[in-house]
Amino acid sequence: MARAVLDAALSRRQAAARTRRTPAGGAGTDGSGRRLRGYSGPGPDPRDPQPLSAVLNRLVKARGWQQPAAEATVFGAWERVVGAEVAQHSRPVKLENGELTVEARSTAWATQLRLLAGSLLKQIAQEVGHNVVRKLHIHGPAAPSWQKGPRRVRGRGPRDTYG
């Protein structure tokens, strides 16, 4: 039975490879897959020059890139998303599984951002869409570290090797 299903799928794949497909409703077609020819006329036509933003929006939607594009907006347009004053004192570090890590410039600003976390989540949702960022992790500036990887030896660190 499994062999019959596999053979049927293989034959469908080979038949699809033999027939040349054109996208229905794509640029330069009339919806039935036939190529439009001749003068386009005075009205709008899919062959007319299109704005780059419209072409990019269609491409993002066709490829299913809405989520990665929204996540990139959080990083690329941070000042527009959260406001100029907040963006001046913070920066997004990473976004994984809907959890955004934000690094504040000082511990005072980290405390302020923790208090504003609810309104920041609303602003982000309005700007880039819902469920892109579900939770904020806010921390202050990172102190310099001698740790250089996932494994380390306990002890005093580099102090015991100096002079």
C-alpha cells in the first residue's frame, strides 16, 4: 500500500515537471494563465510599471516573510517603534520566540523601562503587529567579563596570573 502511494506521488511529480506552468493572475497574464499581448490601453494593467514598495509587499506576502520582516522592523526602526527618548537610552539586543531582550544605557533607565514595559509592548504591537513581541526582558549595561566561552574554570580569574 505504501509502495502504491509512493508510485502515485512520483508519477504526479513527473507529470508536473513535464507541463510548464505559468502563475495564474501573475504579471502579464489575464488570470487564466494566457500571456497578454499588445497595447495595454488607457486603464490599469498588470504590465504597467509598479512602485517598488508594492512589488516588495507582494513578494514578502507570496514568500511568507511577514514574521521575519516584522521582527526586522523592531531592530531597524527602533526609534520609530518606541519613541526618540526611549530609543536614545536603550537598544534591542535579540528577539527569540517572541521575547525581546532590551539593553538600557544605565541601571536607572533599565528600571524606568521595566515600569514602562506594558506600554512599550502596546507600542511595538501597534507598529509591527501583534504576537511579534510577547514579552520584554530588560537589563542594564553589561559589565566587562573575562569569560570567553561556554566553559570556564572557577577561581579568581586573570588576577592570579599578574605579577
